Amino acid sequence: MHMRGLTALFGCCLLCAVAFAQTPLHFEFGAGGNAAAHPAYDSSLGFGFEPGAPWKFSARVPEGNFRVTLKFGPSRKAAHAEVLAEQRRLMLRNLVVTRAVERSLVVNVRTAGLAALPANATGGTKVALKPREIGSPTWDDKLTLEIVGDATLQSLSIESVDLPTLYLAGDSTVTDQGVAPNASWGQMLPPWFADIAVANHAESGETLKSFVTELRLDKMLSTLKAGDWVMIQFGHNDQKVQWPQTYADAATTYRSWLRTYIAEVRRRGATPILVTSPERRNFDASGHIVPSLGEYPDAVRAVAREERVSLIDLNASSVRYYESLGPERAQGAFADEGRDKTHHNETGAAALAALVVEGLRAADHSLTAGLENHLSDTAYRK
């Protein structure tokens, strides 16, 4: 992506609008710009380019869902683009540009802040972020887009929209991973949906307990509304007895915490969806996956049956996926060049996202009505 001059269509009026975080916003990336026309992000203006990437642009906006319209210019030869939002959340994949083309995305933006508490109420007014999350695009007051590839972006528009939201609550196998090529299925999910925002609240190291004590559940519930959905996937860390403050027994407290999440989601008129955790990549001598999650997947299945909640059995489907690849090829789906047996790279994360979608379809869930029908499972398993 070629960085070109930034021209605000409405001059000072636009600068004022950006400074006060109003939408709609419109930016033109013209050929006549110079270094002064596309400065680094300027907090006094509320927009600009971010360091660390060839093309990464931010505009300050309030919390909420935003429709982003991108217009790419024609190219003499086929040009390509991939669009990421916030912390590498995949929004648009494998766009090939030969003639002028326009694409629309829906991006969810949030900060760590919570509403002030009434007198004598206990709790907090901010999510307890981990040190690695401080300064992350996931939690700042900006909408950040990164364009990867050689296609030329001509203009960018941002407008606030009121659309249904799919929330994700989970751990490192779900979160928006910050460093390529690491990735998780949650950050690969947005391109599957049309006119539905994906709000990924998952974070590495989280458990059902810590997600509550760090006020992450409160943050998610603070914007949850009737008609939304919440996918809930925990287990990898809940099973760790060596973490006594957040350990939850699969037969007792783990199930109780799941029921609490379900009740809180339903109380707000939203729909909970339980997801079993993807299995770790441990093969035996015969080429089969050795289970490592104990009784936790069965606990999720049991709670889903008892509470009549839709279930995506990612544990079972991930096992089938790894075994279909075999011990050698399966390494190519995991982080750290296959040395990591739990976390995925972009290839593996995309495949697991497709399995999540398959699970939705198998459950005949209402959420499937928002799926982009032109995408296929095969396309996400390259």
C-alpha cells in the first residue's frame, strides 16, 4: 500500500469534527500530498498515520460500531489488499483490485472505561488491563485500520451505525493476537458476517473467574443489548490447578460460572452460545490426538443441554481437523513454526474460524442469517 497525501475534504470543519470525535468522517488519500499532509497521528486533530507499518491509519471515535467504506483505485495489473482493524482483527481478506472498487466493513471500537458508580456501590470504573494491553489498539479511543498489500486506497469514510453485535468472551485461543503470524479464531471471524459487528473481548490467560474479577464481563455487558449474541469459550486456563485463584473444577464451579454467564446474557435479551475449547496438538504414535482438556469439553456440552443453549463443539471439530492433516502437516497451522501446540498462526486460526461457522450452521442458529454466503469453508482453509 502506497502512503499518499491526506486531504480532508472539508478542511478546518473536518478537523473540528475529528477533534470532537463526531461521525461521519471522510478522508481522501490523494496523489498530490506531501509529508506535511499525512503526519503521524496527532491527538489534537484526532487522526493520522500510525508508526510500525507501511499503511496504518487511525481516527478518534467514541465507543460503538462503525461502518467503514473503503474505495480502492484501479490498477494496471492485479493489486491485492487485506484489511485489518484495531489489533489485527481481520476485516477483508484477499481482495484483488484491477478496476476501482468499494468495500464496506463494520468495526467495533471500545475503551477500558466503565460508567461511574453510584454512591456506596462497590466495583471499579475501568477494566483491569494486563501490562501488554496498555496502549493496545483494542482499548484506545481510536478506530485503527491497516492495509496490507499493494492496492491503492483512494478514500476512507467512517460512520456510526446501530447494528447487532456478536461478542466473544474467551482466552488466548480466541483473542485478537497482536503479532503476526500469530492469530486466533476470534480475530478471523469478522469477514464471515454481513451487517453484524464482531466485538472480541477475549484475552490471553483469561478464565471464567478472572474475566469477572478484572471487570471484563462487566465491560461486555455494559454495551450488550437485546438481539445481540455472546460466544463463550473458556477451559484452557480454568483447568490449571496451579493457578488456585482462578481454577474452576469441571464438575462443579466451572459449570456454575458458565450458568452465571448464560443468565447475565439472557437477562439483557441477548443470546448465549457456548463453544468448547479447541484441543491441543498432541499426537500419539497412531496419528490420533491425545485429549488434554480433561472433563471440561463434556462440562460445556452438559451445560448447553441443560440450559438449552446452542453449542459449537470446536473441541471435537478441531480434533478432526488436526487428524485430517496428520502430525507433520498439522504443525503448519500452529504458532512459533509449529513448536507451539496450543496457539495458532493465521492459517490455523482461519481454519478454526471456518469450523466455528460450520458449528453455527449445524445448530441452525439465528446468527447464520447474517453469514456472508459467498464465502466458503474451503477458502478459509488454504
